[in-house]
Amino acid sequence: MAQPQMRRAIESGVPDNQQYLHPLLKKNYGNWKYHDRPRPGVLHHVAHGGDQVWTVRAGTQRQMDVFTIRRLCDIADQYAEGHVRFTIRSNIEFMLSSEAKVAPLIAELEKSGFPVGGTGNSVSMIAHTQGWLHCDIPGTDASGAVKALMDELIDEFRKEEMPNRVHLSTSCCEINCGGQADIAIIIQHTKPPKINHDLVANVCERPAVVARCPVAAIRPALVNGKPSLEVDEKKCICCGACYPPCPPMQINDPEHSKFAIWVGGKNSNARAKPTFMKMVAAGIPNNPPRWPEVSEVVKRILYVYKDDARPWERLSDWVERIGWPRFFEKTDLPFTKYLIDDWRGARANLNASTHIRF
Ligand code: SF4
Ligand code: SF4
């Protein structure tokens, strides 16, 4: 009798992507001659051996129900040889070996509600964080704000009429896992946390919470005879870092949790060095379900940049050329001393403690 085989451990980590590649991409891996874009939303790659691949890019809502995923898979099976991939901004891409299939695929995607675009100098899909659906600490719904904004920017997604590509991101807490972007929308808490002292001793590891605070504003305290914590509100910078390890330190507030807009971040080192974004507007109401005040500020910055930047200037290059005073003049945003901190003075206003944090 055959011996039962031991089940081998499944290593965690990123699987080898070769097994999922479209056959033509696998065959010509690292051997491409050139690529171009026949129209917005379509990439065309030509290999040294003569093989050609057309890639059609469409926007998705990122957080998808199973019916939407099945619909996309059906489209891939019917029109696109059964292969798809996702970009870092949650666009879906279908790879085709024949140009004749491109137009029917585009028609099917548009008919099914997936706009085709997001390539070249367009406003690509907004990279957004989890929001209320998955994460345990959001102060707003990132995906909802994205939906409201992209409804208004869909034409800029479909066309390639910006000076350079525009990356937007939305983050639903100040941890900002949405990352750097040309324009970023980030939640901003404006009041210190409110502590539910009855729950702290049961739920929170107090030393861990004390160590979390970047400005050493949290101290252990005895409240009503129970071990708890207290916050020195003069020191607190309302960062929200104590809320994840200690939910009884509630910082979300329908009125005092606001939105801030940051601009000029970029990860790439094409043309100029990568840059950190800087805050240019604050105190914008967190106003679901359409966040109209956020859309108004983002569109104002976007369209001034579109009109004023030179060809191929990223938003950070444009601001660098015209200077911050003219940025605020042109966008007609109010300037305060709290905006565009360039970090040179950060020793005074950030991390002034010697705590070790994890
Ligand atoms: S931005 Fe903050 S709240 Fe939103 S998903 Fe990331 S860590 Fe969670
Ligand atoms: S971690 Fe942040 S929000 Fe919490 S007390 Fe410290 S500064 Fe205030």
C-alpha cells in the first residue's frame, strides 16, 4: 500500500508571477522592442521577435463584490484570452494578442460600467485605503470619497489631456496608508481623543499605548479607582496613533474629524527626484455621502495645474517652478502658518520625545 504523502508546508509570500502571465508576455519577458499608445486606455507592446500585445485598461471600484469579479472574469474569458492583471491604482488590464479584439472588448467594458482610460497623461484611478469596510480605525470612508470624486473626474480618466500623469490618493486616517500622490485627501483629527475610562483597563495594554504617542502626551492614571490613561491636551497633536492599540481612546468625531488636502508627492524619479507631499488645505468637512467640499478643492487645484503647468511637468515640478506663494494665489486657497511644513523645523514640532515606538 502506498504511503500517504506528507502535506508540504505552503510558504507565505508573493507567488511566482510567471505562472499567471499571458503566454505572449511570458514568451517575450524582458525582450520588448518598444511600446506606444494607440488611444487612451490602450497600450501596444511590440517584441523583438515580432509578437504584439494590446493591453486595455479599465477603471474598477477596487472593493468588488463577487458578482462584479465574475463579470470581469467572464469578459476576460470571452474577449481577452482569460488573462487579467491589476495595476497599483486598482485599474484592471486585459491583454490581447490581436488588434481586432480591442474594439469589441472596449465596447463590452464600457457597456458593463467599467470606463476605459487611465493611461498616459490622464487622471488615473484614485489609490484609496480600506475605509469602513475592512479597517478598524478609519475616520471616514475612503472608497466613498473616491467614488464621489471620480464621478466628477471621469472625463479626465478617459482622456490624456493633463500636463503629465496625475496620481490621486485618499486615506481614511492619518496613518495615510494611501501613500504619496500628486493630490492626496487625508483625514485630519482636530480634537484629542475622548477616553472611556471604564474600558481602558480591560481592553488596552497601557504601556504600549503610552509608547505609541509621538509627543509623550499620554500618562498612566487612576480614574474612579480603576487603572486608566490621561492625555495632556496641550501636547496632543491629534494624530490618532493611540486609537488603534486602545479603541476606548476614541478620536473619530462627526464634527471634529475633518479632511486635509496635500499636494506634490511622487514616488518616481523620472525627470526629478521623488518628493513628499505637503498640506495645502485643512479643516474641510467630512461630509458623506458625496463630500462636495473635498471635490471642490481637489478640482480647483487640478484644473489650475492643468491650465498653468508646462508639458510634462508633474504637479510637484509645477509648484517648484512657480513657488508656493503663487500656488496659493492661483488656486485661491487660504494660506495659514500650519500649511506646507517643509520638515526643516520638524525637530520642534514633531517627535520631540525619546520614546522607542514600534
Ligand atoms: S488609512 Fe488608516 S484607517 Fe484607512 S485603511 Fe489605512 S490604516 Fe486603516
Ligand atoms: S497618540 Fe496622538 S492623538 Fe493620541 S494622545 Fe498622543 S498625540 Fe494625541
